[in-house]
Amino acid sequence: MKQRTIKKPIDIVGIGLHKGVPVNMRLEPLESNMGIVFYRKDEGVTIPLTPENVIDTKMATVIGKNGVKISTIEHLLSAIYAYGIDNLRIILDNDEVPVLDGSSSGYCMLIDEVGIAELESSKKVMIIKKEITVEDKGKFVTIKPSGNIIFDFAIKFDHPVIGEQKYHFDYSLKEYKENISRARTFGFLHEVQYLRSIGLALGGSLENAVVLDENKILNPEGLRYEDEFVRHKILDAIGDLSLLGYTVVGHYNAMAGSHHLNHLLTKKVLESAENYEIVDLEVAIAHQEMFEVAYARS
């Protein structure tokens, strides 16, 4: 299997979730071995997608360099990762990726519209070799060796609509588009009011997030899935893992995981070369070392 990019550029206009300002974004194809690169054209600053460039994880994953930042990158990256796209330039004229409807389904539709291009170089993947865990006050994220790409997530909220939810996701692009990509970000009304008081969530609305008061969902259309909340957590985790720079072959598991814990996990994976191996996917498949890998089937 070869490295991937998109067949032609994609232009998007939208608003940022936190600043609420218009953003023009362009996705451009790149050649092999260029990776995923962000560019703030209003500042003339390029920010490579690496864990070292993550500068904030409180409300979203935020990357930055030389005082210039790009916020809320996880939904776009989740779609890019799901399509196995290895090389892409993301150009913005503001400091936040458009939120669209609060999920990644809009990005999936745009990628489907332009199509995927295979490049000359073979695709490389990251094979997890050891179990790695990050914990904080009963919350944890972990990744361990597996012949497949798997995400397990559990959440528990003291809210009548959410409660305890679990979801198991065996990666395939078809399953991602049907069962993960449409899950929207969510928040509580009292939190939204506080965030707006400090200049955040200014672009949030019932059009791009599931909002709950103390007892119910405020969105008139209701939920897209009964367990939309935990599915969105998997959507976010997929985007956050993309900062490792490769498709990650392993079993991710989380209890009340977050952008912060996901970031710490990516850093811990990269701490030692004993934790992972970068391999040529075609060679691995030829030697049946990863015959279960989902990318071999998609």
C-alpha cells in the first residue's frame, strides 16, 4: 500500500468554535514523506504536526510555534487519519480550524468529493510494541500491541442523558464514516456560559454542538446516536493520535480520557524506541506480520 494524499485542493470557509470568527482554510496535496503540515498564511508560520508543537490541551488540541497557534485541530485530523492520508498541507488565515457541525462528517464528505491519490512511496505505520499507560485521578488512556487498529472508550457522567457509556471500534473507513464521524462535540450549558465569560466557546451553538442543561438535551433534533457522547470521544482520540505522525497499529483503551491524557500518551510512546517500530506496510503484509491490519483491507 502506498502513501496517500488528496487528488486536488479543498477550500473551506467556516467559524472557529472558541473565537467565533470566520476562517478560510485550504487543504492542499503534498508529495510523499512530507507529512501533515499546518501553515498560518496571515502570519507566515509553518507548524509541523508533532507532539512537541502541542501548546494547550484544556478545551481542544492546540499546536503552536513562535507565538503563533492553531486551535481545535482534532476533528479535521480525525478524518485525515481515518482516510489514511499521510501528506497534506493545511493553510489557514486565522488561529482555529472551522468547527463545521461539531463532528468530522463534513470533512469526510469533502475528502470523498475530491478523492484520494496514491503516491509513489510505500506507506509506513507505527507498530506498538509495549503496553503504555497514562493515568490521572482514576482516568487513564493506554495503548498496547495488537494486530489491528482498535479503540475502546468508556465515560461516566452524573447526568441523566449520558450516565455510563462504552464503545468498541474496530477500524475500517466504512465503520468510521457510519459510526464515528457523525458524533458531535458536546458541552453543558453552565460550562458554555462560563467559557463565554472568559472569551471561549464564542462560536458554539446548537448548530455545531450537543448542549445539555441539568436534565436534558437542548438540541431540538436530539441525538444522532444514543451513545453519541462516547463515540465523539473516540473521534477526538483518533485525531489526537495522529500527532504521532503515522497510522498507529495497536489497541487504544480509555476511561474518561481527554486531549491532555492523549497528548501525554503520544509523548510517552515516543520516549523510547523500544515502545514502537516504524515499518513499511507492504513489507509487513507480505511477511504476514500484520495480516489483520485494517488498512490492508481498506
